Amino acid sequence: MTDSTMSTTPDTMWEVRLAKHLKGDLGTDTFDLVQVPTPEPVTGEVLVRTDYLGLSVAYLEMLRADSRLPIPPWEVGQRIGGGAVGTVVRSISADLAVGDQVRTMAGWCEYSAGSADRYPKLDPDLFPSPVHYLSQGPPPTTGCPRSPRPVPAMSSSSPARRAASGRWPDRSPSAGAPRR
């Protein structure tokens, strides 16, 4: 295993930390932009440059001290968490090479370092853009036929059989809009 490097990395990097828990509207005073030393990987680790950050509406809840999510909120003074896609810029691991694209949960920072097994390698040919790895997945209709084939009418009047046959009261194409 050799220590390989893509290019020189800066001695310091930027990360976004929670300045205060959110109360009311979100503003720039909710965050602190802090310059910190760039981490140095050790044997078995990689240094990853963040290329894309994921954003989710759930993050608004994570900014609140009284978050209603079943996970603890972010702590004041700590780096904002979340998913990201990055590029390995330094590797001291046989598992990942310099230039590999990876996914990380290191949060809002320019660089992160850690054990190579914490950075799943991404297939660059799977999606048209690496940002697709930050989504919650394709819509449930992806890969489905345009519309299901009709099922012959069934004699039972159970809701499950009516649903399977497409025969709902007042919902046939000739019945117009459903009753309210």
C-alpha cells in the first residue's frame, strides 16, 4: 500500500458549523463558517474532497433544539451533518484509489478523512450525474410499464377485487368525477 496523492491539498479548509439552534426563520446567523486544519489520513484511510452536498427539508428540523425527528438534533458548535459526494484526493488504503468518487456522511466541509470503509465507492456510469447519489432514489414508477394491463372483471364485490379489476363505484371512465 502506497500513499498516493491527486494534488497538493491546502493546510486549512472550511466547514460549516451550527452557530445557534433555529428559532423562527432560517438566516445566515444560524451558521458559522470556520477555517480548520485539513485532516491528514493515516494508514488505511483516505482524504476526500467534497464535490456535492446533499440538502433535505429534514435538515430544518435537525437545526432545532426541539427537533421532532427520532434522532438527536445537531449540536451548537458542531459541523452540520449530511450526505455528500466527493473525490478521493489522497489514499493510504488498498480499497480506494485517488480519483475514485465516493459517498460520505462527513457533512458540510471541504475535506474529510477516515477509514476507507466509511466511504462507499460510486459507480460513475450508473447515473448521468453524481448528484443522483444524493437523492432519495428514483420515483416508484421508474421501470414500470406505462399502465397496467386490465384484469378481467371478478364476481366478488370486495374492495381488493374491485381495485384489482379497476371497477370502483362511480369511478369508471363513463361515470365522470367521483361523488363527494
